[in-house]
Amino acid sequence: MSKGTETRNRIIAKAAPLFNRKGFEGCSMQDIVEAVGLEKGSLYGHFPTKEVLASASFEYAWNETCAVRTASMDTVTNAIEKLKIHVDNAVMCPSFPGGCPLLNATVDNDDGNPALKKMARDAFKKWRSLLEGIVKEGQDRKEIRPEIEPEDIVALVISLLEGAMALDRLDKKSGFLEKAGRHIASYLDGVALPPA
């Protein structure tokens, strides 16, 4: 890896938590300069605009989050168990500094930066598609009740996780995320077909 690539990756790794905590408007290039320890000119040498750096930072933060949430899912074949591992990972593993990057980018850019809003929308579509694929495979293997739409299962899982994450950030003592995780696990047991 070249020195320029190493520097670029270091900038992204330092900038991603700042953008995730402060949002696009709230995070200044000066904040990033101070965190990285580079001159502003060097920073702009790697990222010509704040938007380019924010986009790279969101991609980094979301990739890190996805890696945590999908860890160990490949150790099981049953769709319900895969989904439960995914939910457990989201509930039990520390989130990216500042919280869920998808939730933050969605809220921060709802009426703001169109490029970041599109990135958040694309990330959401990929997440939804991954989980729907697991549900469909489970239905094909007779692990999940066939009358339930995969979109419905995934909408419930994502909505409960993301909503609970938001509420936990608002009221840190409530444990909304843990409660949501338990409810999702119970729901998944209810849509599972008994082994043949």
C-alpha cells in the first residue's frame, strides 16, 4: 500500500466517527485537521471537498457496521438462526462511534446533502436485500412460513433495531435495543416452521 493510500485511509478512519457524531454540517474540516494531525492543504490534497470526505467516511463507517452485524452469520445454515445472529450482533456488539451510521446519515441528510442521502438510501437497500434474501432462502428450505412476505419480516427487524437504537441514544438507561432484540427473537421463532 502506498504512503498516499495509507494517509487517505487514516484520514477516513479519523473523520468517520466525527461525521457520524456531528453530522455533515456540524463537522468542520478544522475538526478533521485536528483529529488527523495534518495541514488543511494536505487534507484537501486527498479529498478535494468536504462532501467527498464525508461520503468516503460514511462508506467506511457503514462497512465497519455491516462487518460487525454479519459476523458469524456464515457459521449456520438455518435462516432463522442467521437472522438471530444478525440481530444479536446489532444488539450486543458496540456500535460505530456515534451510533448507527445509517440512522445518523438518514436523519442528518433528510433535507440536507443529496449525495449522502442517496448513499444512505443505497446502504439501506443493500441491507434490506441481504435480509430478504436470507428469508427467501429460508422459505425455499421450508424453515420459514411461506405465507409471510419476506419484506414484512425484514421491515419489522430493521424498524425495531433502528428505532430502538435511536431511543437508546435519547434515553441511555432504558435498554430499548435489548428489548427490541428479545422481541425480534420471539417474532422469528413465531415465523419459523418446525423441522420436518
